[in-house]
Amino acid sequence: MMFNFIKKQRKALRLCVLVPLIGILTLELLLRLGSSSALFRGLVARRFSSEQAHCRIDWLRVSLFSGVLAEGLHLDLDSPLGRLEFQAREAMYRIRLHKVFSKALSLKNLRFRHAELSLLNEAGHPILRCRQLAFSARLQNPQQLALMLSFRQNGIRVNGAALLDNASELPTLLARRPAGKERDYQKVLALLEKFQAYFEHCEFGENDTRLAFNCSSDLRSWQALELDGDFDLNYGQLGPVMVQKQRGRFKLRQQVFELYDLLWIFENNERLQASGSIDFKSQNVSADFQGRLAPETLLSLAGGGQMPWPAFIHCPLPMSFKGKLSIPGLDLQNFDLQLDSSLRALSIYDSRFQFAKASLRLHEQSLEFNELLLAKDYRGNKTIGGTLKWDFARQLLSGDIQARMNLYELLEEQGWGRQLQALQHFDDLQLEASLLPSEPDWRKWRLKASLREAQAQVFGLRLEDLVLPLSLEDESIYINDASAKLRQNGSQDLLLQGRIDLQDLLASKQLPAEMKLELRKESEGEGEAEEILSTQAGCRLDLQKNSLEIFDGQANLVPELLLQVFREQFERLYASIDEMIAGSRKMSLQYSLPEFDLRQPSSWLLLLQMQARDARFRNLRIHQMQAEAQINARNASFRRIQAQVDQDEELELDLFIDFKAPSLRVANAFVKARPELFDAFIFNEEASRIYALLWQNVRWDQEQPPKISIPELFFWEDPLHGKNWQLKIEAGLQLANAFYKDFPLPEAELSLLLDLPESLLIEPIILKTGHGDIQARMEFSFEGNPHCSFELFESDAPLDSLALLKSIDDDWRDFLELIDIHPQSKVQCQGRFDFSSPMQVQIQGKLLAKELGFRGKLLQNADCTWNYDKDKLFWHVKEAGFYDSRLQNSGYFDFLSRSGESLLKIRGLSLEKAENAFLGEADTERKNSLQGRIDLDGKVAFLQGWADSPLYLEGGGHFKLREADLWQVPLLHNLASLLSLGFLGKGKAASLGSISELEADYTLQGSRVLVNRFATDGTIIALHGDGEYAWDKDKLKFAVKGEALKNVNLLSFMLKPLSWAFDAELRGSIKKPEWKIRSALNRVFDTD
């Protein structure tokens, strides 16, 4: 029974379960089949539709188990911000069945896949568009709704979660449009439009951007909305700026949206850290930020690329900054950016600064720099400070500047350094300037400024207390009463005034001006300042043709004062400038500069007319001078120079100077002056030395200076190599009453061709005499072994040969003092000499002398050839008269060793004339003339000055006296007187017979003449003997023997007192000879 009961109960239970299950399945089947019909889809769409919302479903499936699955869901909703369009490829909606037909929220779970949400403006254009939207909603309890959201907006993947309280208010809230909030909605809508426009310029990469948030709110009060989240965006493009990393956090509390821990990392090590907030109550945006950004990047982020960074400002390194940003009323066009910034490198108009800092404000389309400081060096010695304002809208720059810097560095950075190198020592220039709103091009600035420099140098000049007021306006610079103290070898006042007339500027684009410059010595006490230089001129600047003209220029300067002031500067041009130019009186100049193109700066031409008195050019004293000059960038020409110089000598010439290939040329010169004066135009020391050597031994007659014509004088020197130079002179000279050393030049003409450092040719040299012209030539070579070759041509005109020879070599003077040559002699010679020390001379020649003397002994009609070489003089007297004899002589003398040799031949020399020549006056006791002739042959070697001996001779020869009466010969006459003492004829030499010839061989030894043997003939007695004579002591020592001739008969013996042989000795001197008989008288023959 129990079993049956259980069985019945099981059937009943089965029935109770199957019947509801069948009903549910039947309902499920009906819902699935019925929900696919259009009628059912419209019923469901109307359930989700209202006055502000319209719903459309393309396909619908309803299930009691899986809820509502809709595909192709379209929903249009009118919101306070505008029209919302929602599209979902798939929507799943799980509802509470018992509240399907009630107005209460029947949502249990809601999910969307592959959806898209767009907010449209009134024109129907999307403001926001959320793509790839995934949404799910779950009702936690009747009053709490949990939402999950995921979508992409402008390439950003957004993930979020929300928890809403009082969820039953959601339908009402969505359908409600609060009154009086339209203005707020419009502002929010405008803000969203701006953000969308901003993000449209952002291009983020796929799958590397993220934004996540969590929020909670009470649908009955939006003020309770709370939001927390963070974002991480990689490799984004914000307009023109590439962002490598963006990250940050945000939160919303009490209607204040805060962003914090914000970090943007850009290219080139740029980064930005920030925090900020948006107050929806006050509708203000504020932010604090700091970082390192290039100014262009900062401006692009702030202005979206609409405000370009000024091109004349360049920052190679990012700027370090810290600042604030405010956007009142959510108006991005009215933002206010303030920051304190600093830079390690900055370039403004190509002027580079090491450090810069400023308080910057970007507001109302303007960029302001307050507390600006630009430093050229890290120590802060070269700075620019002040305020600057750049108007983006009008593209205008304005400000007030105070600066202290190196002026030349700024000019060099602007590309003017090479033209203005003279300003390189303006290293502490102080500037105060006020710039009115002007275009950035400096030529269009409107600037008033004052430049001051306590100490500066320009062109090597030291200036103190420089004050330069100027103004820059309308592309013109005005200088007003500029002044300075010139501290240069004293103290001078420098004044500059300028007046520029702008009346013709706009009409004809011509700018006329007048300038005046003065330089004065600083006045001492109450005395008037002495003027050094004053100049004034008019000028005209043609802006259309870009040309400049200077006219009516006048200047007065005192050369001596000018050189004293600028001595160091001029010495850089020439080592001894004060020795080159001098003058104590004013020099007057008139100058002009014809119009030239400024784009071709080397095309200028300066025209000068000058007058000077009591001046000096190098060693040339100028009493008065006038000239015309043309000077340009390549050369200078001085024409029609007329001057009175030195010893009132007249000078006319043209002078040309080439600057490119430095050279000097004199042309068309005609002067009555000494040629030494042209040394003033030779700037090379070696060339000047050689040129001076040409004239150092020439003496001129001051009353009759030479007349010189110079077709050309050319001098050139390589500025890099002082030994590379050339001096060329072509000249003709007419001389009168001049002397070369002691050689007279009463009248002469010569042509000179000088080509240094190579050669000099003087040809012809014409010496004019009353008996005809004498011609010569000289040629100098200065290359290799410098030497001179010369030639004196044969002429019938006589010449003072001795004076000529003395002029050749001063070392010959001592030797030539022993020689006398008749002034009317004829000489021809040729040779050469070099410039070594001592000078080496080679010369040979021919001399025809009416008289030729040596140590006072004269030769008549001498025909002589001679040769001098290597300090040796060779001579050969072919024939000459020596008194009434014939003489021949050859020999040489070595001037270096003071030695020589000579061979002498004399034939037929009168004994009486020889006595007069060598012994002086004849014997007064002699009644008859002295008869006899001398023949002499001898060779002698002589040493001069050896072993302290004035003259040492060695040699010998033969002496013969013929046709003479020896008893009348000096020296023998006294012997004759002694021997003639006798009883038949006392004191009569005739009693000794006749002796007519004497022959002797002699030897020269030092200062002695040794007669080894002499012998005579005789009618009664013959003499022979030997001896010597020392001429340095005038001492005689001879032994004489006399013998009677054997052919004497008895009668002769009886008649003559001498009939025996004798020995005699001669002592004493030439003037006082002493004879002594040394042996007894003996008979000399036998009577047998």
C-alpha cells in the first residue's frame, strides 16, 4: 500500500511540474515566434520611446530566459546639449517580467555591442562621436544601477564604470529639460566643440592610448557626481607637435574637475608637467605647470599653431619654465599664460646669448617679456635687460632696453664684423633705448637711444666718456652732438655733428646730409684749444640707385700734431712714421667722392687737391708743395706735384701707388736737385742702402744742383716677404762742378738704368772738357757675388788720372801719394770690383802721361800699362824719359803682403842731373859742369813694413858711369884733392890723370847698398875697391885702391907728383864724406 501511495504521489508531482513547464515552454515559443513580427517590434520600440526619444529596431528576439536581443537598434534622443544619435549592432536587454507593462524601471541587465554614439549640433554636424562603443548596465537593486562603458573617441580607448543611485529617476531625468539652463548648455556645447576641434588635430596611434575612469552619482542631484580616472597616451600628434608620452590623473568633486600628475614628453628631450582644474560653477580653467619646452612648441600647444613664433628669435635648446594658465569663461581665445622662464642659449637677429631669463606673459594675442635679462656670458658682464612686447596680430615689436655689452660681437653676428673691425674694442658699451611699436625689420624700427662707453678703442685709439645720442626712424639714423675724449699721447676732444635732410627722401629717395668732424687738443686753463683736424662735407645717398656721393669736402689738418696724436696707429703702417711725414703748419685739402654704387664698395674714387708748407716726407724737407690726387680702393695717383725741397731744390713729378700689389711709381719727374732725394720714395731698407751707396762719395755744388729727368721710377715690395722687392729707375743727369771723392766733374752727363736687386747700368758717362769729351760706362750686378764692371774709353782729351785712381779704392791712397801724374795725362782702363769687405778690385789700363813721378822723381812722356788684381799691382813702363835718359821699368807690388819686385833699366842719365835729383844742390866749389852719363840695370825685391822696417830691399845690378871726369864726381872729388898734394901742382886734380868710366856690381840688402867691386879706367891711375852705403843712416864705408898704370914713362913720373900705389878709405855721409890714406907711398913701377 505504501508503494502505491508513493507511486500516486509521484504521478501527481510529475503532473504539477510538467504542466507549468509546458506552459512556460509554450509561452517561450510564442514569444520567440511573436517577437520576430513587426507588430511586436513596434510595441517594444514604443515602450522605449517618448517625446524626447525615438526608437527603431531592425530585428528583435524575446526570450523568457535570455531576455530581449535586438539587432540594428537606432535611437534618436533630444538632450539639453543637442541631438544624440545612438546605433547598436546588437543590444541585449533582460527585464523583470512582472514590470514589463508598468512605468517602473523593469531593467535587470542591459548590454550593447558594436555601438556608436554621436552628439550633433543644430546644423547636424557631429560634435562628439564615440565609436566601437560597448555598454552594459545592471540593476543592483531597485535604486542602484551599475554601468560599464568602453568606446573610442578620437583614437583614444575609453574604459569606465559608473554606479548611479536612485536609478528609478533615470527615465524622468532623460526626458526632462530644465528651464533657464540654456545658456549654460550653450557654453558647454561650445567648449565641447572646441575640444573636438582640438582633438581633430591629434592623431594617436592604434592600441597605445588609454583612458579609464570610475564615477558615482545620485540621479536626483548632479552635484553629487564624483569621478576618478587616469589616462596614458603614446605617440600622439597634437597639431604640429609630436607627443611621445601623455599621462595623468583626474577627478571630479563638487563640480570641480581636477587634473593632476600630468606629464607630456615631447621630442628633443622636451617635457611638460602640469596640474589644473575646471570649475564648472565659475566656468574658469586654471593650471600650474613646469617643464622644458622649445618656445615654438609652447606656442603651438597654446595657440594650436595659429600664432607663428617670430622668425628672428631662435632657441636651439628647450626653455626651462614654471608658470600658470587661466582661461576665464572657458574661452580659449582669451587665455592668459604667465611663466618664469630661462634659456641656456638664445639667438635674436643672429645675436647669440649664453643665458636668458624673463617673466613671460602670453595674453590677448601679445607676447610680453618682463624682467628680461639676456646675458652674453655666464658672469653677467654683458647683458641686455628691459621689457619687450611682440604683438602677434599686428606683427609689431616694442619695448625699453638697457644693455651693457660688446658692440663688435653684436655687429659681427649681424654680418658687419668685416666692415666694422675698428669697433672690436667697444667691449663695455652701455645702451639705453626706447623702441616704439615697429616692424621686426631693424631698418623699420623707431628707436631713440643713447650710447655711452667709459673707455673704448677704435682704430687703436683710446676713447673715454663717449656719448653718442642717436635716433633710428624711417630707415634713417640721426646723430646729435656726439662727443668723446681721445686719450692718445695726451688728451683731445672729439666732436661730431650731423644733419640729415629727409625732405627728398620720400619723393626722390635721395638723402642729402652734412657732416662735420673736429679734433682738438684739450684746452688747458683759459687758453683756446688747438685744432688738430677739422673737416666738413656734404653727401647724398640715393636709395633707389643705392649710391653715395660726397661733395664740397674741405679739411684742415696739422701733420705734426696729427702724427703726435696717432703715432702708434701710423707706425703700424710704417715703422717710423714720424720720420716719414711731419709738418707744423696746417695742410689744406679739398676733396670729393663722385657717386658710386654701394653694392660695389670697391668702386669709390676720392679726388683731392692739397697744399702744404714746411712739411717733411721721410728725409725730404718740403718747403712748399701742391698736388692733385685721385685715390680709390686699388691705387692712388698724385699728379702735377710741384714742390720746393731741402736746399731750395725744385721738384716736379707724378706719383702713383698701387694698393693691391703694393708698389710705388714716379713718372714725368724733372728736378733740379741731388738724386739722393729720391731715397724718400724707396721704402725697403736694403734697396735704400744700395741706392745710397751710389751717391755716398759724390759732392754737389749747392749753387748748381744736377738736373735730373726721370721717365720712370718704380718700387715694388711683397708685403709678406720683405726680401722680395724691386726698384727700377730710369734717369738722365746733367752735372756741374761735382766731385766723386776728390775726382772733379766740372761738367758731365750720364744716363742711369737701375734695376734692383739685380743690376745698375750707367751708360754713357760723358765727362766734358775743354779738349773734348771723355766717355765711360759702369755696370753693377747685385746677384750672386755683387760686383761692378767699368770701362773708361780711350780719348784724346786729357784727364786727371791720379785723382781718378785715388777715387777707385781708398786703400790705394798711401801708395798713390808716392806717385805724381800730370793732370793732362791720358788714361784708358777697364775692370771690375766687388762689394765684399775688403773690396776686391780688378783693373787694367793704359796711361800716357806727360809727367809721371814716383817719390818726387819725374818721368817724361811715360807710356805705361798696368794691371791690378787680387791686391797686386803690376806695371810696365814701356818707355819713358828720365831727365835726358831713357827708362824702362816693370814690376809688381802686393798690397796685402806689402812686398814686390821691380826691374829697372836706365840708359844715358846725365850725371849732373842725377846729382841734382838725388843729392840736391851741386858743389859750389866746382868750376866746370859735371860730365858723365849713367847706365843702370837692376832688379830689386822690396818689403815694406816687415819686422818694423820701413823698407827692406833685396836685389842687385850693374852700374856704369861713362863719359865722365871722375875726379869731378861727388865723393871722388875730395879724394882727388887729397891725392893731388905734391910739389909740382899743389891742389890740382889734373895731375892725377883722367878717369872717364866706372863700372860696379852692386847688391841691395835691406837698407844697404853693397858694392862688391868697382873699377875704373884711367890715364895715370886706375881705381878699384868695394864698400857699402847705409841710406837709413846716411853712412858710407868704402875701401879704394889706386895703382899707377905701367905704361907711364919717366918723363911723366917726373912731371907728376903721384908715382906710387895707395890705399884709401871713405867714411862719413853723402853730404860730408871723409877720405883717409891707409898705407905709405910706394913706387908703383921700376925705371928699368
